[in-house]
Amino acid sequence: MAKLNTVAFEEALSMTGLGKFNFLMFILALLVVTGMTFEVFSVSYLVPASACELDTTVFQQGLIAGIPLLGIIATSHIWGYLADTQGRRKALLWSMVLGYCAGFLATFSPNWIVFAVLKFASSAGLAGCYPLVITLLGESTPQDKRSVIIAFLNTQLFLSSGLMALLSIPVLHMTFAYYIPFLGIHFQAWRLLNLIFCLPCAISGISIYFSYESPKYLLKEGKHDEALEVLKAIYVINTGKSQEEYEVHALSLNEASAESTSTGLWSSFASQTIPMFKPPLLKSTLLLSTLFVIAYVGMQPFVIWMPFIADAFMRSLENGDTGISFCEMLRLAQNQTDTETSDCSLNVVAMTSVFAISLFLGIANALFGSSVNTFGKKKLLIGFMLMSGTCAIFLNFIHNYIASGIMFILYVVSAINFSFLSIYTVDIYPTYVKAMAVCLTLMVGRGSSALGINVLKSLLTYNCELAFYLFGGLTLIGGIISFLLPSDNKKPKTVDE
């Protein structure tokens, strides 16, 4: 059959089909997300578990818990720049390697300061992995399946969090302590757990080494032959046919390129950033950044402190405090813990509950992610934000532990909105700034949540009701602002339109 002369990239990608290659790419993305989740959110379990040995105060624990997000602020922009100028695969590989190395070294921290610094370094290394793997996956997946695939990927965030809770149960209840003289530390259970948490980063790094670069990135760089070879390889893997049967001879991107041609580092860096803050992308950048801030500030602190909240909730139930409000249960449990002998292990039932909640969120994300094309990401985003904000506010008026637990779960279910916001970012921005845009919007959201993490911990201790009024109200505002997003039946405009 005669080959076509020139084919637009999206059409050429669709012609490769959907099959084994896309499945393998999705598995790779799952490994990357698992590695990032395990390392960045490990502080949720390691901070309370290490409190006895490192002798940390409440303030120091809050500081350590927020450190990973500060690391993300520090380097997200850089990773986006590297991905848009050096390649998605190369940047992603270095991201996982650096994250693993710093995470591994954190295992042997002699004090909380060294532990915090190394966690900052590991999160700084991993700051780019989630947005970069979304970009790589999106640019390797046919357009009609892209939204569903990316939405499904976010499910792994929740499943990984649940798996962390399950792993912490047997490990943190081990009682061994091996002294390491030249470091002056005792190798205890929480250090072993940290080693386990950083292993997926190593596995991901090895897997990325054997993966393909994004064909769309190669085409944007003017490497037409290399991009075509990657598409041919995808075609062969997906269909089992020979490269000669792939009916594409040449490719066209049909997309605007960077305006700046300067080779200077600063000029190159600026050329990847400035377009996002100029029309026609300015409105999208401001709107998506605002929504990422609201989503992350409203949800991320509760995800980080979920083990703490679940532990307090379950301890209150064990004491028979079932006819009081959610916040009163947390206060009573904390007061009891303060008067008892220090115990840095986490409640087994509580960790099982964290797993159950994470599993529920993962299933919800999978169900709604698979139907995103049916319901529309805008409607789902608005609906979950409005529902969650309402549940958070009304949580303070409920005096039944079952109803309180349900309302709390319905509040945190809004965390699946990260998927829909990520889809918007991938859809709206052109290739030459796509990775930078995903990194920047995530950086703004995650960075602002660092403040929320410290604020929430204090509020849960001293004014719990205000915490749910503030965070729930913010989520409601996010639902209202989401009405400004482009509708699903209208293709978002990019710089070339």
C-alpha cells in the first residue's frame, strides 16, 4: 500500500494503535508515580515513627512534613525547563536517580536536621517525575484515549498511599535496634521502612533507561527521522506488523514553536516560561495555577496527616468516645496520648483504615477517570469540589462517629480532582512548553500546600473546627472558580490558534 506523504502527528500517533506499548508505558508511569509517592509522602509515616529516636517536637515534626513540598518548589521549574529542552526521558531518568540517592541516604540520618535536609533533596530530585511522566505518557498515547489514561494514572497515587499504610503496619511494630558506631545511630524499624519506601525509585530509574523518548518532543526538536522511527517501533509493538506496513512517510507537528532562538541559558529558560504568561495562554496559566493551589491546599494537608488523623480517630473509638463530633474525638485522643508513655508506633486499625480510604479513593478515581469522556472533566471537577467543601463544613455539626467518618471520606474524595486538572494542563499547552507548564502549575499547587500542612497540624491541635471551615470553604470557592474552565466540548486554544 502506498505511504502517505505528510501526516499530522496526532493522526500518525493514532495510526500506531492502542496496545502492548501503551500498556508497558502505563506500567512504567505507575512505577514512577509509586516511587514519587513513596518517597515524597514517606514523611507521613516516618515523622511520627522517628519522633522517639530523633526526639522531635510538634513544630519540628510539622517542619519535616512540609519539607518535601518545599523541595518541589525549589526545582519544579528547572525540571520543566530540562524536559522541554533536553527531553522528557532524560530529565525523568535523572529525577528518579537523584530522588533515590537522597532518599537512601536519609535512612542513616543522625538527627532530624540531616533527615529534613535529605528529604528536601530527595523531593527536589523527584519534583519533576510526576508532571514529566504525565507529559511523556500523554505524548505517547492516542488523543482519544489520553484523558482516560492520565486520569487512571492518578489512581496509583491513592493506591500507593494505601500500600504505604499496609507496609508500615508490620515494619513499624518491629522492635530491633542495631547500633552503627561510626554514625552514632541505631538502625530501627523506621529506618528500614525508609529503605523500603525508596526502592521503587531505583526500579523506575532502571525501567526509564530502557524506554523511548516522546516522539512528539523529537518532532518539536526537528528530529523528524527519530520521531518517525519511534512511531514505527510503537506500531510494531502494538500491532505485531512490520515497520513497512506503517503508512506514514513524513510528519508535521501543526503547532507553534518557541519564539526565541537564543542559545544563552537565561534566554532559553525565559523562552520556555514567558509564553505561559502572555496571551493567549495567560488566562489558562492563571486559572489553572489558582485551581491547583486551591486543590492542593484544600486536600494535600489532609492526605499528609491522614495517618495522624486516623490514629487519633481510632484511639478515640477504643475509649468509647462515639457520641461526640469529629474534632472532639481528635482532641480527646491527643490529650490521652500526651498523658501516656511515649509510643511512636502507629495504631494498626488506623493504618488499616488509611489503606481502606486510599483504596476507596483509588477505586473512585478509576471509575470516574474511565468515564471522564462521558461526564466531562469540568462537570466532575466542579461536582467533587462543591460536594467536598460542603461535607467539610457540615462535619463540625455531626455527633455520630459513623456519619463523621463518612463525611470526612467524602471530603477527601475531592483529591481525585488532581487528575482532571492534570488533563486540562496536558490538553491546553503546546508541546514546546507543555512539560514546563505541567511542572509550574503543580509546583505552585504543591508549594502552597506546604504552608497548609503546617497550618492544619496546628489547627487540628488547637482549633480543629476552624480547620474544616477554612479548608472546606476554600474547596467550595474552587468549585465556583472551576466554572471558568473551558467546556469539554470546546477544544482549548493554544498559541498557534
